[in-house]
Amino acid sequence: MRAFVVTGPRRFAVQDVEPPVPAPGQVVVDVERAGVCGTDAEFFSGDMDYLREGQAGYPMRIGHEWCGSVSAVGEGVDASWIGRRVTGDTMLGCGRCRRCRTGLQHVCEDRFEIGIRGGWPGALAEQLPVPVTALHALPDTVDAVAGAMVEPGGNALRAVEGAALGPDARVLVLGPGTIGLLAARFALAQGVEVHVMGLSEPSLDFARTLGVHGAWTSERLPDLPFDAVIDAANSPALPARALDLVEPGRRVVYIGLASAPSTVDTRTMVLKDVTAVGVLSGSPGLAGAIEHYASGTVDPRPLVAATIGLDGVGDVLAGRRPTGSGPGPKIHVDPRL
């Protein structure tokens, strides 16, 4: 089968590789759609911390936002999975440790991460092996575009839930990328007032088309009381700014990651009586994201700017948008193209 392989920093190839064979407890998924993520770009550039820490290494097959249909099952897996449309969890815990046993497999010390950690092959390929325990079935009302947006949607939903927004709340989202805009959409579905802060006018213009109540540059941000601030950006300066902007007694949610360390003055946190919440993965939010997509309360599809084949992935990871792309931040890949 064909797969996109990162062979070193800024080096790649679309290769013919052996197709997966499902081990006991696993299925093989024929990938219908996969998303290209900022994490994928960090592996492509060589900046991802996992490379320095020895948790990942080249050559590697990236891609962790996906959907498809089950085409084969391994020993011990119910054959009724064959033919079902699915997406799945990225975080594959060991299943034995205390964290896994208490539902925290996404922070298991010995976890694999699909297309990210431990050498588990990713979804930028025609087929993908997945433990059956990681699967989530997709209803017919969730198409391929939305199906491949479940993983980032789970992250964004967890961020909104972590903000603990009550009636008449006002939330500020830092960063109009995929996670930030999905968080804005989930917050809007709760009926709260949503503002977005970003750098470029085109990205802010697009945020306005999604129904946010305000989209601002840092210099133009109005002096409003924000009941929560969700930092979904990658600037090392914004975690401290988020703490400054949030109302006392409220919450800051950190889901964005900067390439350099961020500093937060805990004296400010204490004196403002602020709760800080960190979100690592979408794992606990995947089912909820699917429910929102299926019911139509949140539609992630406008965020997808273009769909390309495997041969176009290298250009996207290098920062070049496909010709004819829409204004959204997300690029999808159909490995069958």
C-alpha cells in the first residue's frame, strides 16, 4: 500500500509499504480521510520534542486525525466490525497500569500514539492498524470530512468543558487555528458569548463567518471581563497573557503548545484565585464530539480548506497551501487520490 513517510527533517517520500495485518485485538481500517495537524508539521521540521526525547524517530509514518471503514479483524475481535465506518483514539495506553485502569489511558507512561509516539504507524496511508478498544463507530450523519475532524474536535470540546462556562458567560479563545475555532464552535453551541484573538485579518475574517461575537488582534482587543480564556495558540507569551485577561475566580485552559518554554507567574494565579486546566488529548471528548457532529449542533466542515492526495502532503507540511484552498485552517488528505 502507499504511505507518506517522513525520512528525516524536511525529507519525505510516498512509499510502497507492507499493508498491516491485524494482530489479536486489532482491526485494519481502510483510511477514507485524514487531517494534517500542527504536530505533523513539527515532526516534518524536526522540532517535535518527542524526537529529542527518543519517543519517536525517523523514518516515521505520521497522521492521527482520521476516519475510514474496517476491512479486517484480528483474533478475538467481533467480525461485525467489518464494513463499519469508524474513527478512533490516538492515545493507546498499555491497559495495565493504574492510569489506564482509572480511565486515564491518554496519559499512560507507556502509551503509543498513532502516528506520533512509539513507532505506531499513522493514518497518512491507505490502511491503518488500530486496537478495537480505541474505535468509535460513526453514525451515517457524520460524513468523511466530519469524521476526520473528530480527533481535533475531542480536544476542543475538552477545552470548552474545562472552561466550565455557565449561562451568560463570555469566553476568549486565543488562536484562530483548527482547535481554537472548533472550541469557539462548541462554546457557541452552549449559547455563550465567544471572542477570538489572532494575528492576521484573513483568519479573523474567517472566524467572523463562523458566528463569533468578536474577532480581534491583540492591539484591538476590547477591555471586557472574560469568564474563561482558552489558549489554543503556539506563542510562548500567551499563557501569561491569558492569565492577565481572565476574570478573578475563573478559569484559563491551556491546550496550545509553544516551541519554547512559556512562563506564568503563579503569584498572579493565586492572587486572582484562578483555576488553570491543561488539556493533552481529545480522548475523553471523542464520543461527545461525535454526538455534536451527528446532531448538527456543531459543524466542523467549514474549517476544511482543501482535500489532497498523499503526493501533496509534503508541500502542505512545508507551509504551502494547495491551489484553490478555501479560507479554513485545516487540510485533509484522501489516500485514495
